[in-house]
Amino acid sequence: QVQLIESGGGLVQAGGSLRLSCAASGRTFGTDAMGWFRQAPGKEREFVAAITWIGYNTNYADSVKGRFTISRDTAKNTVYLQMNSLKPEDTAVYYCASTPSGAGLRGAATDFGSWGRGTQVTVSS
């Protein structure tokens, strides 16, 4: 089992930036990909970005392309999500997830077996 702990959320004005971190521990050696998802009040959880643990392949939701960047530091077992040009519609709880599945990049939540508890991001207009 992989344990994931997110940090870095907070309140920011529209146009601002935040960087989320996700520290992984436990049985991380089998990880194929890690991803970020988000869930706004009254909405379903949606894919934000994913990155492979080996290599550096990435995938982004259309809504965040050009504004968000996912990266990882394998030595620290940590994944980051740099969020720039934030919009009020980016307000949500952001969750980190990991998967041993080779299909992790496609961004389907059902592929991810380990999840963090989430960190709140609020963007004011």
C-alpha cells in the first residue's frame, strides 16, 4: 500500500499561483504513474494531470493545459503540481493518486488505487 500526503493548498487571488506537493511512502517501488485529480462542491472528481514514474511522460486535462505543470522527484518520492494563472473555477479539493497500472496516463480515476486525503485550493475573483 502507498501512503500519499498532499500539501500546498490555500487561498489565492485569480491570476495567482500555487504549488502542490504530494509525498509518497510505503510500497512505492511498483508505482507506474501518479496523478492529480480535483473535486469541486457538487461536482464529480475530475482528472487534472498525470506523470509516469519512469521516464517523464505527462498528460493534462484540456482545462489546465498551458497553466499547470506536473513534475516529480523520484529521489524524494514526491510529485508536484505547479498551478499558474489560477481561475475561480479551479477552486476544488485537489487529490494526489498513484497507480501501478501502465494505463495511468490516460487519467481514469478507476486506474488509481492509492489516494491522499486532499488539499483545498480556493481561488477568489
